[in-house]
Amino acid sequence: MPPSVMVADSPGDPVRNVGNSRLKTHRASALKNRLRAWLPPLAGALLLIISGWILHRELQSVSYREVRQALHALPTSHLLLALLFTALNYLVLSLYDQLAFRYLGGQVTRARIALTALTSYAISNSVGFAVLSGTAVRHRFYSRWGVSAADLARIIVFNSSTYWLGLLALAGWSLAFQPTPPIQSGLIRASVPWLGGLCLALATAYLVLSALRKAPFQVRGFEIRVPTPPVAFQQVLVSMADWALAAAVLHTLLPESGPSYGTLLGAFLAAQVFGLISHVPGGLGVFEGAMLLFLGPYLPVDQIIAALILFRLIYYIIPLVFALLVLLGDEAQHRGEKLVTLGKSLGGYSTRLAPRALSVFTFLAGLLLLASGATPADQSRLLWLADILPVGLFEASHFIGSLVGVALLVLAQAISRRIRLGYYLVVAALLAGIMASLLKAADWEEAMVLACVLVALVPCRNLFDRSTTLFNGRFSPGWIVAIVAALGSSIWLGFFTFRHVEYSNDLWWQVALNKDAPRFLRASVGAAVALMGFGLWRLLRPVSPVAELSSDEAIADATRIINAQADTLPLLVYLRDKALWFNPDHTAFVMYGIRGRTWVSLGDPVGPTVPAQALIRDFVEHADDFGGVPVFYQVKPQQLFLYAELGMSFAKLGEEARVPLEGFSLQGRRYRDLRLAINRLAKEHVDFRIVDAAEVPAIMPQLKAVSDDWLASKSASEKGFSLGFFDADYLSHMPVAVLEQEGRILAFANLLCGPSGEELSVDLMRFASFAPRSAMDGLFAHLFLWGQAQGYQWFNLGMAPLSGLEVSPVSPVWARLGRIIYRHGESFYNFGGIRSFKAKFHPVWESRYIAYPGESSLLLILADIAALSAGSYWRLLR
């Protein structure tokens, strides 16, 4: 699809003037975007630091050995009961989705719903929505069983409502009737029952609403039906059972001398809320700090810590392992089936979900090695190994284990990005970690955990098919904060464990079997120096270009691919103002540009559909590597499903006009104006001819004079990206249609000739100020007839910006805004005139869309695209 044909201004880019209206606020908005990117992880880190301070304060009177003794003292029956409550809790969690399908009237079997829900909640409970959303798991499974995207969204809304209903009901009961002393001391005592009453009132209001409200709610064009009273009541019961069983798991792990279940439930709910607010995955650290504060009056700190460690393992880690095994088994099964029907494929989530889950386990493996390096080894095992191996080997393995831990923290990001080299390095690091664990203290338990992560990675080799540079991408704020927090936590753990040791300079050089503190110091410093060195290298190394303009070799490869296509839009590659991103086989490519954080692909990928699907995913991941926002601009409606499978949103940009040339004739009333235009040109002795590409350089000076005159008369500047600009090399690639009067060129248009002979279009269409008024209509009439004679089936007139948004089924907010701009924006752009001009040729109209990440601001994206076409934000005003 070529850019819109020029009429009375520069070519009709549908967003240039939207960018004009946003220009003054764009920089401020960009700053806000940076703040939005950093504030959540920094706020989470702040809460984590506060929780760490609470942990540090509460643990002053506790030793590491006392915590280990408390762990060993817990009866096996309590552990088994905790496992049972956990299993029951996850079964109750599956009822969230069962109720949602009853609410929707879906036909998915209960077994499938249960498996999907269990897997989803095992992931979302453990790693949080910031790292890997349970929504992705539901999309993975439900989409293949016929659940639409709209119904999936309704399931998410329904489950979120269910989640909060039980929390409000139980929290209201706890605050009103059995508040814990720390909560009462933190709030005005008289306000606690009132706060509990408010929570109960909100839950009750939902039940009342379900009985009174029959009409659905409309939220931004999205219809949400209110559940019936029986379903709403079941929502409350299921959610209350969920929260009650989760608290019961922790209560079982506490000594019998601990607080009552009712007291624990209130503390548990409050701590979970703090964990949710922090946005830290699983509330790690924040939940523990809050529970220490709330349970401090009832139990010794060592017993609380032991219970919390076991709770993390039983309630979070074990279900997460189960979920990973389900995902990996499903991935292997469906890869074996080699599904090629795109409607049945798992889409982008299927190839990104398992690597992200594996990245979490890689990160946890690194954290485990760091924690092991910060805690004392089992002396009995050390003495046993001392008879076989030299002491220096213990020291070296301890130090290497911590370095491997840091490496795994950093490489977890490469696993999430599916980088092949990262996969092999993680496998090697895990093998090194296993050897270090066995050599430093025969720690077979730690080695077994690392081996389990390795076993999960080995069968997934095919998932890691990206050959991009390992550390060429950008570490997001979340990754940076997580890595620093992990190392900081391990160092704090070491100082807590060895806080009774008197530190001195001599301590660094002490080497002996019973010298655990020196080993911790050396390992921690080594890990910190390694991480700081990596950070400095990242800061000081030359920045790799992320969007190199097309080389001659790239243009040659693109030409080979273009020659098998019917569309004319890919011919804009010869402008050489865009970067090209090829698939590994060089059978398809994306032409793109970057402005700010927006990575814009012009049109759909060029090439066959099958490689194009993978290319879309690769481009999205490539943009993610550098913290970019991937956008596909001017895409066809037939290709929208390719982007939908990656979870992208859409907005309609306008409509493309194509004139059918088969049977085209100037005879009759329909094209009377075109016939008259040709006749007027003939009377003024204005001739039409096609100049072959080889002959274009000879007339280039005349074309340049006409172009300069046109730009001066319109007070316009050259554009680019989605629009052609005057460039001698570009114009020499294709024929040029000219109107001449006595050998003097009055107007010209460079032809975009579809390689398959199906579509014909023009890009630059410029005329001199002294050309006849009928020059434009006459030139188009001649081109229609010439294209018909050459056997072309369609003449592409380009897009009418913001046209037809009143019938857009997607992005209703943008549709309303676009209609307002279309109707009232004539003072800064002739939207209606563009549509009217093209309509007089009686074209066939087809919608064109923009595909973008739904969480991004569409207006800022459009402003970036406008600036990309104009060359800069300031040139938008010219």
C-alpha cells in the first residue's frame, strides 16, 4: 500500500497532524513514560528494603542455627497437612475458572478448565504479573479450545472480581471482629471496626448489584454482563475458601503455641495486600517482613522464619514446578504435532511462555547459589570431604559457586529472550554450579535443585532459536532492580548469619575448614565485583546501532523477495531511509524505523505468510531487547490475526482506495470529468508519456525543478519513511510518468509497478505552479488507461486518513477521537478533501490498521510515527 497521493499538501499521512497537536507535550510524556517504567520496580525495591529492615531488626536476637533447628523441629505430620491444604487450595482456585465459564456459558470441559486454571495460578502466584501473567497461560490453552479474545477478557475480569470479593469479605470480618494488635496499633483503634464494616459493605454491595442490575455495563465499548445472584454468591464463597485455605497452610506450619487461626488470618490477609501493592513477584520479602511484624507478639522469630520458608517452598515453589512441567509437556506435544494452521496455533504466547518460566527458575537457581555462599556449610560433611580433597578446593568451589550464582542472575534475562548462546551458557553455569555445590560441602540437596533446573532446560533446546548478540539488548528497570536486590539479599543473609563474628582485616585471609565467615566475605566481594564489572562494561561499551540503514546486500536480498510480491508498498525500500530485518532464511523481511521508543514496521512483513508469522514475533522480541515499543503501521485486515496471537491491539488508520482497471473506460457519465481533463490537456498541447527507468537520469534536472517549485508553492518540506521524497537514486529505480508541453515537463509521478503485474500505483506526484489546473486529473486518467493496457488489475490511490472510523470494530476510543479530528480538523489538514478527491475515481475501499502493544499510548505512538515521517518533531510544523 503506497502513501496517499498528494493533492494540496504533502502526502496524506494519517497521523502527521495528530503529531502536531501532541508536539508540545511529547517530551514531557516521554519523561513520564520513563518514570512509569522505573517507578514500579523502584517502589517495589523500596518496600523490599523496608521489609528487609524489619527482618533485620526482628532477627537481631536470632541465629542462623536456631532457624535451622526450628525447621528440623517441625513434625512431618504438619508438613503433610500443609501439602494437603495446598492441594485443596489450588483445587479451589480452579473453581474461579469453572465459575467464569458457567457465567459465560462456555463449552470447555471441566478437566481442561481445571488444568489450565491450576497452571495459571501456580505461575501468577509465584512470579506475579510483572514477569509472567497467568493470562498468558489462559490464552495459550483456551484460545485453542475456541474461546474468543473477548470472552478471555471477560474471564479475567470475572476472576479478578472473585479474587477481591473473598479478600474484602474475610478482611472485613477480621478487622471488625478479630483485628490483630499490630494492625490496631498502626491504625486508630476506633477506625478498625469501621474499616472492616466498609470491606463487608463493598462485598455485600456486589451481591445486591447482581440482584438488581440486569443490563450489562459498557466499558469503552466492551460489554460486561453482571452475574446472576447465585453465581455472585458462589464467587464470594469460592474466594473466601481460597483465602482461608492459603492461610491454613501457613497456620499448619506454625507451632501449636502460635496465634489462633482467626488472628493469623487477619495478619495473613494484610501481609498479602502489602505484597500485592509492592509489585514484587510473589511479594517476596515484603510478605515475610509484614508477617514478622504481625506475628512477633505471638511467637519467637526463629519459628516464624522457619514457617515462612516452608510456606514459600510448599505453597509457591512446588506448584510452580508442576506448572512448568505442564507447560513443557504441552510445548513438546504441540511442537511434535507441527501445527501449521495459524488459527490453531498457540501464537506468540506459546513460544514465549515456557522460556520466561525457565528464566524464573534460572534466576532462582542463581539466588540459591548466592544464598548458599552466604551461609555456613555442614561441618560434618566438610570433615568427611577433608579426608579426600584439599582445603583449597573447598575455598575455590565456594568462591566459584557465588560467581556462578551472579552469572545465572544475569543470564536469566537471556533465557527470557530465547537467545541460543544464553541457553548454552546457562547449561554450562548449572553444571558448574552442581560441581561447586558438591565440592564445597557435599551439598547434594542444592546440587539436586540445580540438576532439576538443568533437566527442565535440556529438552527445550528448540525454544532458544534466536542468534542475536547475548547482551546487545537492554536490561529493563525490573531486571536491574531484581538482580541488585537478589545480590543485596544474599549479602544481608551472610551478615545476619555471621553477625557475631568480629570482623578484622585478618579475617579476609583466613583459610580453614571451620572458617565460614571468611569464605562468605570473599565470595560476596567476588560476586559484587563481578556484577559491578558487568554493569560498568555495559555502561562504557560502545552503543551498538539498533537500526542500520539498508546496505547494498540487504537491498539485493529485499529485491529478490519483492519480485515475488504483488503489492507496491515494499518498493519504498529503495528510499534507503529504513532498516531491514530479515528472517534467518532471508525469505521475508520487515522494513522499519525508530523514533523515540517506538519501533515502526511499515506495513506487514514482505514475503510468504508462514515465515512472516515468525518474523513478526522476531521483530517484537528484537524491539523488546532494546526496551522499544513494537508497532506495525498500515497493516491489512487479513493479517490482523497474526498480531492478535501476540496479544497486540489494533486501531483503524483509514481506508485505502484501489481502482479496478479491468473493464475501465472513460466513456459514459461516470468518468466524464476525467475525459474532459484529458481533452483540455490535448487542447493545450500537453502530452503524456512514460519514461523508462533507464532514461530517468537524463530528465532528472527537469524533475528536480518541478519538485522544488511544488515544495515552494506548498510551503512544505520533504517527508520520508511511509512517504517518498525526491531522491535521484530512488526515482531511477522505476519508470516516471510525465506531462510535457513543447518538451518542458509540467508534472510528473514516479510509478510503483507491482512485480507480479497485478497492482500499479504512484508515490511522488508533483506539478509546477504553471501547470494547467486539469493536470492532476488528466495525469491520473492517462495512468489508468496506460495501466490497463499493460495488464494491471488495480491502481492503488493510497490511503484516505481517518476515513471510515465510524464503522471501526476495534479501539472505540480512538475511533471517536479520529472522527472528531476528521470532522473538525480541516483547518490543519484536508481530511475530507483527500477522501472526496479519491472517491471521484469510484475506488474499492479497504481498511488499514495499526497494531501496537495495548498498554502503550496510541497517541504518543502516532506522534512518533509522524515525527519519523517528517524527519523530526520540529519538522512536523513545516
